[in-house]
Amino acid sequence: MKRKKKVKKQIETATIRATLQNPKDRTLGISNSTSNALARPLKKAATDGILGKINYTFYEEQGSPARTFGAFCYTPPRGNRILFFPGIGKRILRWHESSEGFKDYSSPCDYLIDHFTLEKDFRSWHITILDKFGRKKVTIEDFQPREYKDRVFFWFALSVNNSSVLEITPSELNLSFKSPKTDAQRRKTNIEKAFENSVPTVLQLARNDMLDKNEYLHFEVYFTKDKREKIKKPPIENLPIKPTNLIYLDEQASNYYSEPYLVLLEEFPGSIFVIVYKFKGRLPQDAIITSPEFRIRNKYHLITAV
């Protein structure tokens, strides 16, 4: 007797559409990309059906369109974590160095840095790496924030050779995502709620200065577990220290750093701050992500993308 083949039930899908608009005088063009930092958290909401609160952070230099530093997300529906989607234009993972040694990804590789996750207990964070099809391939973890005496915690630093390494911010972003038809309306509502009371943060150098030749931008991200309006600038000690030919001057930072910018993130019980520096020197790749653990254990935790 022949067995009947099971027919896989076809799931009906619907399309979720969303449009994000930014000030036209400070941005450039129209985009349909779902891979940039503005779209990736919304894509996650459309595919997973779960999201939290979102706030976007931009970087501006006088006379140039805004660039996207990244998207911060607070996720009460999924463990009260904080996610950060970096606005690096080319997110290809090139190398990673940790206490376990150096790993080179310079051979043909389609691994893309997607987002950072700060755990609920604030004691660790990791980076999620996807392939070009959006499938999770690698998790680089065991990073530890650095605590300062005033209960301010350093999360990570992102250094870029110039602002063009960051994605240009479109004036209009038109998005469409597939979703199970039975859950499409709920997911669309979640996307809309993600922006309630959201006020984008625009980062600038001190005195709206601009980056000069042979200088690089350095962004440092801090958090507190309680609500604060401001924090004192921590010491300059969270810089990428490899390769050894990277040159920077401490006195340069004393003149060219921003006051800590507060990133408003709805429902998050703490506070997030970003400080922008510029330093003399050139990075070996377009971008380097730095964790502070190398300063504690004299070991490196660096990741680069080009």
C-alpha cells in the first residue's frame, strides 16, 4: 500500500509597507534598501514579529548631507535587551582579534555585521554576523562593558576613516516586507508603535567642526542604568590600539570632542550617550569596532569592516 505524500500547507503572505521621511534640506535622495541601518530593525520586526522602541542617530558635518551612525532599539518583548544596528556602508567582516587569538576573514567572505546586543544584565554584549541571504552565521560574544566610578558604562567604540564610511541618510525610505497574512496587521502596528515619542539624535563634532585630511572619526557609546540628562566625559582610553602605526594625539581630543549626546530611547529605564571625537591618524580599514576588554586583560577585542 502506497503512503500518501503530505502536502505542505502554503502560508498566505501579505506585504507590509512603511515610509520613513527625513528633513530634505539635511538628507539626500530616495531609497528602497532594506539593508541599511534605518531599515534593518524594521525588517527584523516584519520577519520576527517582535520589536521594541527605536531611535535613530545621525552624524552631520557642515555643508554635507547627514550620515547614519546607527539605530538603537530597546526590546522589552524579547528580554529587555538593547540592540544597535551600525550605519557602516560596507559591513563585510574582515578580521577579529580576541583572547582566543586572531581570525582572518580576508579570503572571499560574505559575512556581514548586522547588529550588537547588550544583554539585560548589562554585563556582556555580542555581535551578530549574517550571510548575504540574511542567515545567522557567527556570533562574536563575551565582550564586557567597562564600568567607571560614577556608574557610567562604556559599551563600544566605532572608529571610521571619514564620514563617507557611514551610510548617507535618504530623504525618503520606502520599505516593503513580507509577513504571514494572519499576523501582518499586528506587525505593522508594532512598527508604527516603535517610533512613538522617538526624537532622532544628530551628532556633531565640537563647534560643528569638520574632519581634516589624515584624521579619523571616533564615536564612543556609554550607558547608565538610571535616567540621566548628562554625564561627565570619561578618560580617553577606549581607542583602537592596533595596528601599532595608528597615530593619535591626546591633546587633539581636548579640543575636538563633543559633549556627550543623550539618545532618547522610549521605555528604556536607563540612558544612552554618544561622544564624537576626531584624532590624527589613519585606520587600516574603513571602520574598526572596539570593545574595552583589551584594556582590562591586556588582550584585544577588535572587529573591522570595509
